Amino acid sequence: MKSIELLHGRYLRSLRRKNYAPGTIEDADYNLSRHLRRFLDETKLHPLKVTTAALRRFQSWLLHQPKKRGGGARGVANGNRILTQAKGFFRFLKVEGYRRDNPAEKVENAREPRSLPRNVLTPQEAKRIIDSVDTSTVLGYRDRTILEVFYATGIRRNELRNLRVENVNLEEGLLRINEGKGGHDRVVPLSRMASRFLENYINAVRGELLGMKKAELRMKNGKSGGIAARKESNRLFLSLRGRPLDRNILGYIVKKRARLAGVDRKISCHVWRHTCATHLLKNNANLRHVQALLGHKSLATTERYLHLTITDLKAAHRRCHPRERERHA
């Protein structure tokens, strides 16, 4: 019988062959290693012996596992994402002939509550955070540029992290996002402010970050820096050492910049995405246009942001409803 490690590795290779996005493969690897394999170890089950009933137990088991950060209860949406990765794994086992059946076929995802986006920034808060960044330093200018791009495009964290220099079209004021969620590409407009900061960042600041990397390599490998010095990253946003940004650094950056600006909210990269969409819709942007900007497959996902204009609705209600007007008579 094939080992779990071997089957796991072959599944990940199959995803790479099918050209799945690197982030999707990374998530599959993490979720299978941290959750499914731990459940199988605890229940002493092998993937080739798992039944539909066992996978339903796995679904319930997930809801009782604390989240890695904070230790709180795992949400339904999070549990569904992990279960979807497990379903992909068992589908692979059947297609490749390791199993005669797929035990995940009859396991349905739990129904997710239709929650509204939280912690959307006001225009004043967004401006306060962005304008407070000290752009006299290399990292400060990089962080200001990152925030401008987040706010202008509503881009996802991993999409921004994977941007490359050639994805920026400054002449047209456009940004190409390759292999977004679901493996889809899209082209989105940049604001004039985001374009201005990107131009300066690419022409001046980014080179300084790469220069720091070259200096580090020369110290390690001698004066020439060796072959490694010539393998410069073409990622758009780089770390202080000229390397691609770590997966969690963008979350740290947005939290840090909000804290330094005195905005007392729970801020994440996704909050900037919510903020971009909400502000566009409040200023009468077409819902279909916002859907295209965010890369939503379903218009229903974008429609969630319409509910965030409730403050405008409340003001109109107070101003126009006869009973409200009677109250002030």
C-alpha cells in the first residue's frame, strides 16, 4: 500500500502539471498536512481505506479544532475550504486509479452564513493611514506604494505579492493580475496616485532594494557575487534584502501602518479590498465594473458590498420618510 507521504506528493505534482496557481498548491499542501493527515493519524486510517462516513466525521472534527492564530473556533467558511482541498485529494486518488471509488463525492460543504464584510475604512481613515507613511525611507516609500495599490485596485494579498514588474503598464495606467483566485487573469485600472507612486518606486526605490541584495551576495560569495547575484527577482515588491515578500509580511505592513496612523481598527489586507469596493459603490460605480475589478466569479459576491451603503440608506430614510418628517414637525 502506498504511503500517505507518497500520495500527498504525487497529488501536489498533479496540481503543478495542471498549472494551478502557486498559492492554491501551497494552501493544498498546508491543509492536507496540518489537518487531513492529522485526522488520519488520530483515527488510524489510510487514505485508501477512508469511507464517506469517515470524511463526514472529519468535517465535524474540523469545527472543533482551534485556529492556529488566536485559538478561536474555526468558522464554517474556513472548514469548507479545508474540506474542499481534501475532496480534491480523494478525487485525484480515484482518477489515478489508487482507489475504485471517491468517498468525498457525497460529502457536501456546510452552508455558510452570508456575512457582510467587516471593518471597512471610511475615506477619511483610508487617507489618514496612507498619508501618514514616511516616504523619505526606502521601506516607507515601498509601503506607501503597496497601500496605494491595495486601495486603488482591491487586489488580494497573494495577488499583490506575486506581481511582477512587467505587470505594470504605466503608460495606460493598468495593472495585470496573473493567476488570481481560480487561476484567472484580469487587467485592472490604477488610480493616478497609485501610478505616480509605482513609477517612482520602480525607477528609484526598487533598485535600492535590489542593491542591498547584491551587496549581501558579494559578502557571501566574493566580489563578483557569483551566479546568484545575477538571478535578480523580477517580483514587483521586495523585502529589505531584495527578496520576494514573505507570505505574512503584507499583513504586518497594513497593521503597522494603521497603528502608526492612530486608526484603532482590526486591519488586514482584505479590509483594503472591502474598502476599495465599498467606496466605489458609494460613489455610484457600476456593480458589474466592481465585479470585474475584484475578479469575482459571481455577481452575488459583489452584491454583498451594496449592504454596506446602509448608512446612506439610513440618512435618506430619515430625510424622506413621512414618519421621520412628522417627528421633527
